[in-house]
Amino acid sequence: MEFLSARQILPANLEEVNYDLFILASGYEARSIFLPRNFKIQADKKIAFGFEEKTSELNRKSNNQYLISEGFEMVNCSGEEALDLEPIISNILSEKANEHLNILVDYSSMTKVWYSGIINYLIQLSKGEKVTIHFSYTPASYNEPKKSAPVKVNKVVSYPFKKSTNTGKPTALILGLGLDKNRAEFIYKTLKPDKTFLLYADPAMDLKYVERVFKYNQDLIEEIEVRNLVPYPLQDLDKLDEILTNLCLNLRLKYNIVIVPLGPKVSSLISLLIASRFPDINVIRLSPGPKAPVFERIPQGNPLIYEVEFVSDDSDY
């Protein structure tokens, strides 16, 4: 399948669709169950992927209990491995007459490996005519980050079999800033890019978050030209897509582009979708692995919903 379109929609739209599949992650965060608890989601099949890691921390057990009571099938897997969607999607497609799937994915508590794997799978899907997928992200209130875990590097490629690289081009790094300066500085020093752009959420849900991003990344920010500091509005996904797409289009003829989204997960999702449209763009994930510190994420505000459509390569859409 191939990417067709994407747009932000209102959270209320979630209650107007009868989904073939609803996927979320059962983690230890309070926001893991915010969506099913606050919206009347109708879905023929509901699956909660639970982490094999951190099975007892904070809200994990109560989250599992709630999801089971709401009819979710629990499937455990590692946060470092892609989700196995093949048996699930194949069964659904075999039961549908029109072969148009409607899927809801709440990636609020997912690792990048999980939701990048979902995009990968849909791109490679040879069955079906069209897939409409609603990616839902519940923002969290700001809390001070704990000590950073050691940096571990994994490549996350959202178009794995169509990547092309031109070693003759210099490298342009688009680095999304978060609250972990160790990871940002590590990738900057490792890649040694010829040109660097720093993306950060502003306005965000909390002004304190923006202040802390600048505080924790001050040394790196001072090395970059002011004109290469690029803010984006956290709650406007269409604008974020426009900003990042235009930046990539302006760079890709002269540079090999590497995107490293370290900030809020919405920037990771948009980055992966852009990489699915442009086969010469790479996305890199920096993972703390199972030693990542545990801290609560309390939901704040309404979820941000991004509607993405994929169609078969020979579709009339």
C-alpha cells in the first residue's frame, strides 16, 4: 500500500466510526487508558499490547484489569520489537466484504518501534483496497524528568525496502528536541552533520516544558544558527506536517536527510509518515531500552487525532 493523505480531525469524530480494530498499549502511565475511559469507542476487535518490561510499576496492573473488563485482548511483547499484526489484519480482511479497514491506534504509551512498525506493516500490506487509520495521542501534563538512562541506538525505517542513500551528498540533521540532552548531544556528535535544524514544541501544553527544553539543550542550541531553530505548535498536527515537509523538500536535493525526533511523540509520528512518502529520508530512534526511568504521565487536555489513509498500489482512489 502507499500513503494517500493525512489530516487532523476532532476527537469527537472517534465516536462516529465503527472500527474494525482498536489497538493501544497497556503501560504503567495513567494516560494509557484515557481514550477508552473517556470516549465511546466502537470496535469489532480490541487489542491491548502490554509491555513485557515493567509489568508491576505504577498503574500497569490496574490498567490491565480495566482493559480486560472492557473487552480488550491482552497481548504481551517487548517494547523493543515490532508488533506482529499479520494474523490480526489477515483475519479481519478475510471477514470483510468491501476490504476497507478502519483502524484506531492510540500510541500515547507506545514505543516508536511499535507505531513505526504499524506504518511499516501497512505500507507492505498487499491485501485490501484502503485503510483509514486514526492515530490518537493523549498529551500529558509536565513533570520534571528523572536521570537519563544510557543511550542505545536503533534505526527505525518506515520504508525499509525502498530506501536509497547518496553518499556523495552532505548530511542534514533534523533533530527534535526533548528533555533528554544526553540523547540529543550524542546523536549530534555521532553524526557530525553538515547542517543541523533543531525542532521544538512551542507553544506546548505547558510553558514550563518549553523553558526546560531550552535549559536542558542550551549547549547544543548555542552551536546552531538561530535561523535553524524551528518551533512547531504541539496541538496543530497539520501545521507540524507542513513545517517538517517543507523543510525536507528544501533540503533533500542537496542533502541526505536524517530525522531524529526526540520530542513529543506527535513529532515522531509525523516524521515517520514523511519518511514513508520520501524513500530517501531516514528516521533514527535513540532508545534507552528496558532501563528507561519510570515516571507518571497524567493526561492533560483532549487527544490529538491524525487521520491517515493508505491505498493499494493499483487503487482508483
